[in-house]
Amino acid sequence: MTEARPVRNVTIFGAGRVGLCLADLLAGSGDYDVTLADCTEEALAAASAAGHAASHADVSRGEDINRILPGSDLVVAAVPDRLVHRLAAAAADAGLHYLDFSEAGEETRAAAARARSDRAFLPGCGVSPGVVDSIAYGLALRLDQGCDIDIRVGAIPAARTNRLGYGLIWNLDGLLAEYTKPCTAIVDGNRVTLPPLSGLEEFTVDGVRYEAFLTAGSIEGLATLVAPHARNLVFRTIRHPGHLDYMLLLLDDLGLRSRRDLLGTVLRNGLPAGGADVVLIDVRASGSRAGKPAEERFAMRLKSQAGGADHGALAAGSAAHAAALIDLTRAGTLLGERLRIPALVPHEDVFENRFFVDLCT
């Protein structure tokens, strides 16, 4: 068996906003040598322009993955969800540390099961899944069993510029999946699915009005993890007021729920790309502690990283979380079976890390 080497050489597959931001953080620290791999000339040009080593690789081709992996200590999958399992399998088979930003599917879990115990294998290391899992799990452990957990998270434009109150902040295919697939939840101690875009709430933060509603795909792993502790668990996405009504108009009144291709084209052509964004996180756990009523709450606003390229708050938050976990892996604290789910990493350890601390407001 090959002995574990210090984590120095990091290969990031996917040179989009998150991958490029993570490369900037790691390389800028001076502690890591980073290679970015992507299949598009635009992304490779951006990586080279930022001063990173860049290599062409198509993740759908196993030979491209295997050509890039030699010399790597840690592999990061910053690619579309449908391709993540390929990199997870390749990293496990090569005996490398591994990290991604996606909810772990069956194939990724199978790769984790055969990964070496002296290698960190960390799926779901973005904001959600990722940071939010750490927060919710930590709050649940502070209360007696049978608590209620209410999660509200959203990445939205810092200033509203259109009726939908949204922009092309994240992968659009992933967004539409969140809006149309059943939502995992725990109700009265039972794991269930609830209709997407239901459970509308309105609330105010620092005098600014928002809305939140149920969406899919962010707490599959967390639901399993907190099942022994939670009586109820729901996840809502935060948006500017009125967003839900306009989405229901598009999905149902105009019949685009069954025409995802057309809906995607409409949104790509009509929504602004990039722009200043903000990530809002509000997690509440209520129940009892030692038999007495108790509530735990964690609220946070994430901003873009200070200085350098502005990759946006969501990309910066995801990259900073990943970079913090890579730092902990390098220190040897994220090894072993107990840490194969990122939610088991105390969020305090992440927030105090050098890569994350400047994002919190």
C-alpha cells in the first residue's frame, strides 16, 4: 500500500467560477501547487490568464482523467453533477484524497466505500450541501433528541434588478432540478418527500424582505445524518419577494415544466450573468435541552472575497469551505471513516480557517 504523502499537488477538474476561485485561494497561500483541468478553451484561457497551470481534459473520457491524475495528491471535482461520480471513482481507485461540491449519489457513495481509510474522501463541500450541513448537524447535537430543524439558505443578487429577482449565479440545470424534483424532509420522525415550491414563508433580515420555499437536492445526506436527532427537518431556498409567483407562471401557467429545454433557453437569454451576489444562511433548531425548552440559531451572510478577482459570494463561499477542508486534510485531521461525511466536520473549525474567515459578515 502506498504511504500517504503530504497534500501539496491539487488537481481541480472544472475551471468555472468555483474551480477558479479555489485555485486562486490555494495557489495564493503558497502551500499548494494547483493544476486546473477543463474541456473548454474559454475556461482554460481564464485559468492561464490567472496564472494557473491548465490542462485540457474531458471528464467523460476515462483516459483524460487518468492522464491528469499522476502526481496528484488531492483531486477536486468542480464539474456538473452528472460527471462527479467519474472523478470520485478515479480518485478512490488511484488512492488519492478527494473532494467535490455535489450531493453524494449512489455511485459516489460506492467510491467512498472502497476509498482508503488514510485518505480523505469528502463529497458535498460547497455552501449547500456543505457548510449548511455542518451548521445544522452541530445545532441538533446541542439539543435533546426530537428537535425541529428549519433551514433557510439562498444565493441571490445583492440588489434586485428584474421582476424575477434572480441572475445566472449558479448552474441553471441544477437550479431547475431543485425547483421541480420532490423535496426530502423529515416530518414527525418519518423521512418523506414534499412538493417543490411549497411551504412559502416571508421574513425580514436587517429591514430587507425575503421569501423562502421548499426546494430539492440539498439535504439528502443531512436527513440521514440527523434522523436520530430530529423530529422535523425542512430546507427552504431564499429569494427576493415575488420570485416564486413568477416561477410558477413559467412552470405551470405557461406549461414550461414539461419543456425544461425551452425554459432553460428563456432563462439563459433573459437573466443577467454574474453581478454582485450575497449568500444568506439561517438555520434554527428548536426543542429541549435537559428537558427544558431551548432553541439554537445560526445566521450568516457570506460576501465575495476581498481583493483579487471577484468570483461572487456563492462561488467564494463554496471555494473557501473546500479550501478549509483541504487545509485540514493537509494537517492530517480529516482522515478515517468517521469523516467521510463533511457534516461531521465542526463548522467552527471551518469558519476559523484562514480561507474562510474573511467571508463572514
